[in-house]
Amino acid sequence: MKSDRVNPGRLRHRVTIQRPAASSPLNGFGEPGGPAVTFAAAYASIQALQGREFEAAQRLWADARFLVELQYLAGVTTEMRILDDEGRTLNILDVEDPEGNRARLVMYCSEVK
């Protein structure tokens, strides 16, 4: 039987989740273009998508490259981004609570170049 909790030993990356500042202006694409503010800091598991997982994610989000998993955190949305301890910035494409019991969050992300 698979546990619905996140194994804390797998949460090896210190991440900062940021949200757009309330007063940030929109850029030419209608996206927030201004500064971001810290929403939360947490430990997460960041995995590059591979094989079948990668193909399945590509069907829904062409830019999906990473699967980020962490303990459940209320309020995380696709307007936010993740800064990881390796210096990457990841845009959140989808946020899921797979079991629906607020035990963990799974996010599909793309890397900002």
C-alpha cells in the first residue's frame, strides 16, 4: 500500500515559492512583469521528467520539464514560481493534490531560461 504522505528523506531541495507583487504591472503578454514576493519557503523533491511521465506531461503542457513534490501548502497557484537551491527559476504549470487529502502537493514546472 502506497502512503499518501511525502517521504521527508526525499525533500532535499530548499525552495522559495514566490507570488507576483499585488501592484506589479502586466507585461506585453498580460503576465505580471514586476517584482515577486516570497509566499513560502519549504523543502521539496525536484525531479526531471523522464520516459512515460515526461510524455504524459508533454501532452498537457509542452514546456513541462520538472516534477516538484512537497508537503501540502495551501494557496499555491499557477501564477507563482519556484526558486530552487541550484539557482533555477521554475514556472508552475499545474498544482495537484493527488489524493485530495491535503497531504502533499505535486507541481509540474517549466524552467525559465
